[in-house]
Amino acid sequence: MKHISIRIFALLSILLLSTDIYCQSSGGSSNYLIWSLVAVGFIILIGAIISLSDNLLNVEASKQGLDTSDGDYGVFPSISNLFVGKVPTFASKKTYHKLSKGFTINLLGEATDVDHQRSVQRFAISPKDFIEMSPIPKVEVEVGQEVKAGDVIFFDKKRPEIKYVSPVSGEVIEINRAEKRSIDTIVILADKDNAYTQHEVPSINESSREDLVTYLAASGGWTMINQRPFDIVPALDGVPTNVFISTFDSAPLAPNYEAIAAENKLAIQNAINTLNRLTEGKVYLGLDAKADDAANSVFNSFENAEIHWFDGKHPYGNVGVQIHHIAPIANGTNVWTLSVNDLITLGHLMTSGEYRTERHVVLAGAGMKSNAIVKTYQGAHIGDLTKGLIKENSRVISGNVLTGKQVTEDNFLRFRDNQITAITEGDSYELFGWLLPLAPRPSLSRTFPSFLMPNFQFEGETNMHGEGRAFVVTGQYESVLPMDIYPQHLMKAIMAGDFERMEGLGINELSEEDLALCEFVCTSKQPLQSILREGLEMMREQL
Amino acid sequence: MALVDFIKRFEPDKKNKYAHTTYDAFFTFLFTPNTVTKGGVHMRDGMDLKRTMIHVVLAMQLCYLFGTYNIGHQHFVAAGEHLGFLEGFHLKLAHGLIQLLPIFIVTHLVGLGIEFIFAAKKGHAVEEGFLVSGALIPLIMPPDIPLWILGVSVAFAVIIGKEAFGGTGMNIWNIALLARVFVFFAYPTTIAGDEVWVSGFESLAPGAAASYGWAHDIFNGLFGWMDLATFNSAATVVDGYSGATPLGLAYNGGWSAVTEQFSVAQMFWGTIPGSIGETSKPLVIIGALILLATGIASWRIMLSMLIGAVTMSIILNAWGATPFMEVPWMYQFYMGSFFFAMAFMATDPVTASSTNTGKWIYGFLIGFIGMIVRVLNPAYPEGWMLAILFLNTFAPLIDHYVLESNIKKRLARA
């Protein structure tokens, strides 16, 4: 309690000094000063006594083995508890997280109906979708070879045990190379009916952890797992502190996972059971408390996973944000995250032994003539998916407008994407566009009238709306990132290459998708996601 | 768009750096460029630095309007003519314009000129920082400031205060205040005393004659033709006029000395001598509300600065060693430029603390220290300029400790 003694010392010195001032000042009219200082001192004394008894109560409670981290024990009620909102009946106080920060970008072009007519012939798997992958992995197939879904396509020579397998069955028709002979995509012309490689499934509960890991690595299931920090496929000897699954996506026009999860309940339950064997901690599911009929969500029905509810604005569906509020990543440790799709694929490997990659891909955005959901497989061809849909002068994005990648109709969906968004290219000049914009545009700023209409749906376009500048405005990133992190200072630490500070300011808790909204609102138009990736790569090289 | 093509015809060669930077600045002022996002997010917020800055400038337009009027009003009060608010309104505006326009033009010629040259030399676009600084500087200058001093101070502020540190977003001290503090410390003899607050006289000694120039003659011709009152070149400073500001009076004689010369209403509405744009409290507060409503300025800084100033004035009240200390704490806000400093100076995001916790501390200390300087400093009866510059210096330190505590919290997890 050293700092308390310093405080008392400071208080005493103020009191002593004040008598000096009192002597110097003329006349008795300033008795107020002495009395007010005495009053302040008295209040501080009472405060110290109360705070001491509060601490003692906490000490006593923890001696009894009670969890005091919530501040439930003590003289003071914790302030955050006093102002906590109403917790919905399906959640408890500990598992309900209401996040006030964030910003929802309402875009036109939501996909609601399933289009059964569209069929995709070509699928691809690309080593470039994996950050840690060497540029030239060992490709196990040749052009013209027939493969089944689940057959090994390539592996990284640095980690030959982890296999990357075919999403569908069919004929390998192209192996495309990019600069310096690096492998770009391996394209498979799909059969009409998918044939699967059958693996022998180890028992989830009875096999050893090593057996499970070996099985997943050999069957392609391991590639479903994403490791935080760095967003890489984890090393085989890595043991995560916890496993986190966000069951909803709050990004603009993002897909809903309820339908696909309802079709694959058994697989998901098996995947959760398997992950429980692989982690030393728990498996956490993050659920959307704002959804209609949230209590009856499919995800609420699984066992062996701790369910947490999130309410708020985007990015409350980001797994990184959820981790931060459930059990933050400590430096030097890692956690695993899986999307619902990854969970289902992993689950099928643990149920039937088949590598199944069904995806409900949403075709969204105002840059398409109509919007739909298409049932297909991982790595589907963009051109096949969007044939005749894309409007002129539109940008096609694999993923959502915040984190997606610009693609052409010759490209394929990225490994973990199940969304294609199209929005208008904003490549035109606008007279006084910075002062009096013609078209409504989404903005965090209240200088635009759109903040009065929170439900207005924007078409969205890709103009920069300004030029790049140095960091000027402050507090903007913090207002859309519901995490206890200072993004602007972190960015500066990355730019300066200061490792200790990067780590201290929480780079390990972030991934590009978490900062995407900060990048969107940035007045200075800074490329935050690529700066963050630079920093993450620097950190990874240090390992 | 045809207009774009028409203007693009005038685009100078890129090799001519100075011409091209200038062209680019004006072109991007007219048109939002057609650049699209590349890598990273595909959509960008409609907000950019130009829009941010222009809203600050818009928020101070009322101060400009009233400042123009008040320059003229103070002139005629000193001359003992047209004492009513609306009497000789056209003359007051005319005289105000004659004083204010040169100040405005010199500020921008010097400041923007330097900005353009540096932008061309460094090969980046002209940044918008000076839009706000250039609009603020005239408002915080005394109306009778010699133009050469103004020019030198703006040049000092922009070159030493900003460009030396790397341009917009990199400066440590508020540019506008740096210009003002330069005037204050470099030319104390010219700027000191009560004389600078009233313009248009040879000196402020009673009986001194009004000095009108050619611009006044032009307006005289115009007003004479329109059959309105004209500038009376025989006007002299009335007996017993001092030109002192309320703060100057309060320093020597306390609240009673202030109220002998000025009514509370006068001080509130701002028809008192002072720097050009800061005297009218309601109009400054409207500006502050605009900044708060649009979310451009930090409410944390404004609120905590108010709390800090109130706290210190109450403490000073309790102390009560000098007449100025005994001025009741609410009355402190009628005098001086607290609200202007709060709305437009302390909230400058570049020089303020950049963390939210830091902003609370930063604002509070400005209010706290500024009031000490105002009341206890014998040389200069206003504190916000010095307090804000002082806290500008310490803002990075405040942020450092806020960040350290964040880092410590994170390390404690491991």
C-alpha cells in the first residue's frame, strides 16, 4: 500500500503549506481555506477507511475461495454493475456482454432467398490464402488427375504433416503459377455428384490427443483451425488456451449461419467435443443476443461449450472482440478460432470421416442485379457464381466490403470466404464532394445528416472520399473498437518498429478484421489493416 | 463532367513543383478526387480532413461577424460617438472590416504561402491544417496589431511550430496560440498595456485624434452619397477613457472595479475591448455547441476544462488574498476568453492528449492552471494561452502514462 502513504503524505503537506499561505494572506476572511482543506482531509480520511474495509472484505472473500474478480464483494457496489443494462432472460450476467462501441454500415442488397439454379463447375484451392505458407508448396496432383473430395492437393514443405485437401471431387484442370513460379491456384472441375475419400474416424473421447491431431492433420481438418495471434494454421504441437467460435457475422451484408448449422447439428456437436479434447481450456461460442428469437438459436443447443451473448454494433460479431470480452489473449499464449463453416467441416471429419465443405454463399450488394444465396462448396469460381449478375462498373469482392479482397470473375472464393459483395466503383470526380456531397454516404461523423436516419440503407461505393493525411483526429478509432486498445498508438508503435510497445498495446489481440472498421472511419484515410499485418508479421518473425 | 475537363486543361506540368502543388490544392478544393480504395477496406467514410476542418471554420463564423462589429464599436465608444448598439452600425462594420481584412489577408498570405512552399518542397499535397489556424489567428489578435508583427508571428508559428516538426498532424503546440504567444513575448512593448484593444486612434490618451486612412475616405464617400452618418475625422478620445479590458480592471480593483466600467450584460454579449473574436460569450458558445453536435471537438476536453476552471476559481475565492481572487467564481467566466479557448484552442486534436482518459486530465489541468495564471500572474491578466501551450507540452506525457497503465494491465494477464 505504498501509494496510499504517498497520498497521505501529500495531503499532510498541502495542509501544512496552507497554514503558511494563511499566515501570509491578510485578515481572517480566508478562514474558508483552512476549513475547506480540513473538510477535504476529513473526506479523504473517511474514504481511506472505507476503501480499506472494502479491500479487507475482498481479501476475506477470496480466502473463502470466492471469485472476487467481478467486484461483487466489498463495501462499494462496482460502478459498472450499477449501470449494467437489463440482461435478457436467456443470458446470465456473466455471459452477457453489451458493447456500446461500434458502427453498423447499412448497405443495400441483402441476400435472403436461396437460388437453386446456379451451379458452379470449377473450384480451387490456393496456397496464397494461408499467410504462413511457403510460396512454392509441394503439389501432390497433376493436371488431368482425378481427385476425390478430401484427397491431398498440396502441403507446405516446412510442415509436411499438415495436408491441404480438395474441397470437391473431379478433375484437376489447371495449376496456375504466379510471379517467381509460386503456386497461385489449383483448379478442379467438379463432378456432378461429390465423391468423398473415406477416413477411419478415431473415437473422440477414447483416442489420445496425438492420434486426434495426426488424424486431423492428415485429413485436412487441421487447416480449418485458425490460430490467434497471426491468423495462421497452428503448429501441430500447439495447445491453445481456449477455443472461440463466433456464431454470427456482424459485417455489412454478412451471411447468417443459422440455416447451415441447423442442417449440421451433429457435426457441430462432434467438432465441439473434439476441440474440447485439443484445448487445455474451454470451447466458447459467441451468440448474437440481438437476433430475432435469440433464445431459440440453434447454437444455444450445443453441449460442452460455454455460451456467451453479445449485443451491440459491428464489430460485435468479430471473434477477436468476443475473445477480448470473454478471456483475453495473454502475450505469449495463443487461442484457436473457427468459423461456423470450419466447425462443420471439422465435425464431418469426426463423424462420417468425409471432408465436406458445403457453403451457403451469399451474393450481396447493390452492385448486383439481384441478390441470392447459393449452396455450393469451398473455393467456388466467382464467374460461375455471379454469371450475369454483376452490374457495369462494379467492384466484385470476395468477402465483405471491410475485409474482403477485390477479385475478378476469373478468380475463386478465398479459403474461408462465403460471401461475394459487389458495389459500384466510385471513380468519378465530385464537385465540392467534401463539403456538399450529392449522394448519401455512410459515415460515423454527425456532420452528415445520415446519422439522423440510422436505418437508411446506402448503396455504397469505393471512392476514397478524400486524400491520405497524417493522423490528426483522435478518439475516432476507439469509438468503433469495443476493446481496451489504443489503435492509433499501436499503429504508431508498428510504424516505429517498437516490439515491446506493440506487444504491450495489444497487437496480439488484433486481427485485420477487428481494425477494418477503424480503417473505414479514418479521417486521414490511413491503411490500418496493412499496417497491422506488417506489425503481426514482424512479431511472427520474432518467434 | 465537363467542368472537370475544363479545369484539367490548366493543370501545369508536374515538373513545375510549385505550380503543380498550388494547382492541386485548388483542384482538390473544388473536386473530390476520383481515387478509389485499393487493398484494405473497400468503402471509406465520407469524412475527410477538409470536411473536419471546414466545420471548425464554420463554427467560428459568428465570432467573425461580431468581431468585425465590435472593432468598430470599441472605436466609437472611445471616441464617445454612436454609443448605442445599432447607432452607426454601418460605420462600425466598415471600420471593423478596414481593420480585420488586412489582418485576415496577411495571416493567410504568410501562413498559406509558407504551407504551399513546404508542400511543394516536400512533394506532398497541401494539408488542411492551416485552414483552421488561419481562421483562428485573426480572432485572437488585438485589433490594433501592427501587420508586420502579425506577419512575423505567423511565419514563426508555421515554420518553427509546424513545418519543423513535419507538418500538419505532427506539431506539438497549437499553431494559432504559438503565433499569439510570439507576439506577446517578442514585442512586449508594442503589445503591452491597454492601447492595443482599441483601434483607429493615434494613441489612447484623452484628446488624441482619430486616424483614418484612405479606406475610410472611400466609405465616407459611399455613406455620404447614401445620406448616412460618416466617419468624423475630428473625433478624439473622450476624457477618462482607458481602453482597459475587464481582466485588467479586475486585476487591480476586483469585481467592483470591473462593474464600474462594464455591465454584466456588456461582458456577456461581448461589447467590451478584447481580442477580435473572443469577446462575445453566447456566440462562442454557439460555436462550441456546433463542434459538440457534429462531434468534431472533444466534449471530454471542454467539460473537464470547465470543471478545472471552476475548481480553481472556487479555491481562489477561498484563499482571497487579492481583490482579483475575491471575484466570485461565476463572474470569472464573464471576463476574458475562457470559452473561446475552451471551444477552439484546447480541443485541437493534434496538440491535445490523444487518449480519452488523457483528455480528461489535459482539459482539467488547462482549466486549473489557466485560472491560476489569470489571477496570480502580475504581468498578463489572462491565462488560457499559456495554460494551453503548457499542457500541449505535457500532453504526450499524459498519454504516455495512460498507455503505460494499459500496457501494465495487459502484462498482468500473462
